[in-house]
Amino acid sequence: MSYLSELLPSARDYSNAKKVWRHDVIAGVTVGIVALPLALAFGITTGAGAQAGLITAIYAGFIAAIFGGSNYQVSGPTGAMTVVLVPIVIKYGTAALAPLGLAAGILVVGMGLTHCGGLIKRVPWAVMEGFTLGIAFVIALQQLPSVLAAKSVGGANTLATAWRTIRHSVAAGIHWSSIAVVVLTLLVKFTYPKISHKLKIKVHIPASFVSIIVASLIVAVLGIKTPLIGNLPRSLFAHTSLSASHIGTYALLVGAVEIALLAAIESLLSARVADQMVHIHESADSYKPNRELVGQGLATIISSAVGGMPATGAIARTSVNIRSKAQSRISAITHALFLVLVVLVLNPVISHIPTATLGAVLIGTSYRIARPSSLKELLKTTRLDAITLLVTAALVVIIGLIWAIALSTAGYFLATIVMRRLKGSGAKEL
């Protein structure tokens, strides 16, 4: 009974609800405002569309908040997952997302049931930092079609696809108005926090949200010609069919394993970072890795079944949740309910957002993920850690996420063993 009880929701999850629910509702709305542009952008980048991004954020965010193993985690579509999904969608179409999500979700649930959650602690920190840096580069490169107002170019390799996109855009004629919208959005996104600090604005409004509003208003007022999101169906459900996909069995299995591994790694990493941010270490309040896997697996299954995409725990939204003083799962649940309100009521407003603006928001997000200032400090550690970090980041961009983690982890441990033996033999000679 204890085996199952640690994997299921309980009343203990909401033991402090009466004391913190007001703060958590405010935190949830704040996270929802941050999640809105990211969900739209990730859906469009994947090729599944803005509605799929919102559906994922709503269903996956709600299910993972209830069944997951962290009190602070916020889940939904993420940049790391788009890295895996983009080449699949380009090759097999959006119809492949439903069977892939179902298979991957079952695998993630299976990982939780077989207690695989603790394995994340064995991945070296240098590999995880390199993994994060590589994802930042890939997310930025994936925004070229939005930035250049160009059609997405097929291809599994990120660098090759980015280069072909640039060449085709130049050949067709550079869309300068979209580039101008990108520059405007980034300018507002990075200057607003400074202006807000100088003016001592007490109400926290996410810079991404402000930049989208400002850019969209300027585009509308000046009549700038640039692609817009367009009208979204006012529905929380999109029809899916497992039989509509033409993806083969081998490709389905390989894709599902890759998605499942990424979902597990990113979700557990995000949950671990969340505990560190709130200074929780090995206590009854710390995240439960195996329950987290079960929750994330269920979130991906349900999200994919209703027209969404595979989801994971989101480091960016989780950190915003914690900075907003969230103290329970109520905030993550509120974030999902807020997005429901957006779909049902604010749909006409969303349709006027330029796609270039969403691309710019994700470029800004990738910059935040890369953390250039922190990167300098990380590279000043041991030579092995610095090399591992850079090699992992390069491998993520060149060959993909899962192989990058596997090869970098193996290389790190192999180098550690060799160095220890060299030190040992040197000590004997002396």
C-alpha cells in the first residue's frame, strides 16, 4: 500500500491551503501570463499551431500539478520538447503527435512505477548545464522562420535547417518589417524591467507579456504588414486520431523513447532546481521523483489525446512560480485555469499577435536560459567540467538531445576514471 500511496495524490498536498491560497492564486495568474506567450510560441514553432500549445499548457499543467511529485513545478510545452518534435512533425505531420504522445506518456509512467526517478541524480552537473545551454541555442535557431516570415524548411539537423531557411529567405526577399517587429519586441522585453525598477512599479508584470502588448499595438496602429497568429478555435479540445498518422512502427518507437527520456530528464531537473530555489533538501517536503514521472506521463497522455503535445516540467515557468511566492500546488492549478479563461474569452485579442513577436519572445527566453553571466563563472571551474559543458552544448545542437546526454555522461565518467588512475600511478612513482 505504501508503494502506491507515494505515487498518488493525497490530502497532504494541500495541508497549508487555507493559509496560502490567496498568495498562490496571485502567483498562478502571474505564471499564466508568462505561460501564455510561451505556449503560443512553442505550439507554432512545433508546427502544431498556437491552439495545440494552449491545449498542452492547460491540460498538462493541470494534470501534472495534481498528480506530479513537486509542490512548485509548472508543466506545459517547452523549448526542449520542440527540439525533438519539430523534425518529427516536418517528416510525419502533426497527426504523428497523438500516437507519439500516448506511447511516450506510457513509457514515462512506467519509469515512475519502476522507480527510475532517482537516476537523474547520477547525471553530472556539467552535462546538465551543457544540455541547457545547447537547448537555448536550438530554440533561438528554430525561430528563424518566424523572424524572417519564411516557410519552415524540412530537416532533422538544426544547423542545416537554419542555414537553408536563411538562404531561402534571402532568395525570396528579406521581410524587413518582421525583422523590425522582432527588434522592437526584444527592445521592450529587455528594457522594461529596468524602467519598471526605476519607476518603482510594485505590481509585477512579466516583460514578455508587456513586449507582446506593445509590439502588437504598434503593428496594429501603424498597419505594419507582418504575419499574425490569426483566429483560434474557441475550444479546449481538438480532434485526434491514432489511425490518421502514417508514422511507421520503428519511427514511432524511436520517437516515443526520445520524447519519454527528454520528458523525464527535463521534468526531474526542473523539480530538483525548484527544491534548491526554496532551500528544500532531503525532507518530507522535497519533490518525489517517481511520482513526478507518473504525473508527467499522465499529463502527456491526456494532452496528446485532446489535441495537444507531449509536455514536461518547465524550468522557466517553475522559477517564475517560486519568485511569485507560491507555496503549494494551488498556483500551478490556477495557472491552468487562467489559460482556460484566455481561450474562452480573450481569443479575439490573441489573434492579432504577430508571429514575429512570439519568435522574439522565445529568442529572449533562450538568452535567459543560456545565462551568459553565469556561464562565465561555470567555465572557471575544473577543466573537465568546462570541457564537458561546452561539448554537451555542441552535441545538443549537432546530433540531438538524448545522444548528447548519453555521450557526454559516458565521456565524463570515463575521463574521471582515467584521471584518477593517472593520479594514482603518479603517486606510486613518487
